[in-house]
Amino acid sequence: MRNLKISSKADISYFPYKLRELQAEFIYYIQKNIKNGDIIIDAATGFGKTPLILASLLPISLNQGYKIIWAVRTGTETDRPIEELKKINDFSDKKYLVYHLEEKKICVYFGETLI
């Protein structure tokens, strides 16, 4: 495996795992481009898309007051982001709550403020 190049501009403080190849670049790409509009992501199963997306968006949301809405097609698809958010809770000094709007949609809350 090559030596990982971690962009000094990527905020990886909410990623609760050891970084693997290209994951820091993935976080930086989202953090850099999210304000430009929609982002489409295509990565292999097991790459870590769910925790990477959450870790990319949480610092932006908390620092700039944006909201994160995680909409999914089926109720069972809410399990993965909730599990990852629990790991982020264990890893970070902040605690995040999840509010289910319906079986198929969740919103992530921080304290009493929707993020």
C-alpha cells in the first residue's frame, strides 16, 4: 500500500476509523465541493461512504449552521447512518441525536439545534 497523502485542508476530526487509501481525499472533495451544488458519489462496497459522508458534513454543519437531512428509500436503510453516528458519538466530544421523521427519512440533530 502506498503512503497516504492526507490533505491538510481536509477536516477529518469526525472520522472515527483509521484512514485508508483515498478516504482523506474523499472527505476533502466533499468539503470543498458541497457548496457548489449536488455531489454524486460512486465507490465500491466497503469503501466507507456512509461514515465518510457524515464525517465530511458534520464539521461544516456545526461550524456554518447548515442542516443535514439523510433521506433514504426504505426504513432499513436508516440503520447504517445511525450506527455510524453512534460511532462518531463515541469518538468525538460532541453528541448527536437522530430524529426519525418517518420510517424512510431521518434528520440528524445536535443538542436542540437541527443540523
